[in-house]
Amino acid sequence: MNKIGSVQQLILSQVEKLAQNSGYDFLFEADYGELLGQIIERDDSGSITETPFSFKLFINEEKGTGKIIPYNPKGELRHQEFNIQNPQTIIALLTFIQTHL
């Protein structure tokens, strides 16, 4: 399993907060050079009932830049890029995710 970098950790923690605030769970797996994230809904028994949003996350930790390739149940959505030096891009990314929940 790959080590999670600080930019990646920031993005993942914020996505997790968005998911929890909307009543969803957040899962991710970092392996083989890419990170896959899923925002899921569970029923009372804990089984996954829906995946309203998922994404692949690519980050250049040295530059503080990255992008996500987002998906909803209908398919792939417009790619979103961000730069940690420009907080507006992080806000735009999180707002984009929130609108798809």
C-alpha cells in the first residue's frame, strides 16, 4: 500500500467530512500508484445500497497539484484540477463533490 502524502490527506479528510455531513460513508484505497475513493450509502444492516459519487485521485505532492476523475451512477463527470497554493481550487473541488451528493 502507498504512503498517503499531506496533500492527499488534506483532500481525503475534507471529502470524508462532506460525506459524513451528508449522511454517507467514505471509503478509499491507495494502491498501485492511484487512489480510488467512494462515497457510499448503507442500509441499516451495513450493506452498501448506493454509490452516489466515486473518484480516482492523482496528486503531485511536490508541486501540490492534482486532479480527480469523478464518477456518478450515470458515468464519468468533468475532471477537476486543484492546486494547494490556490485555496479557491480546493473550495471549488469540494463544492463540486458536494453538489453531486
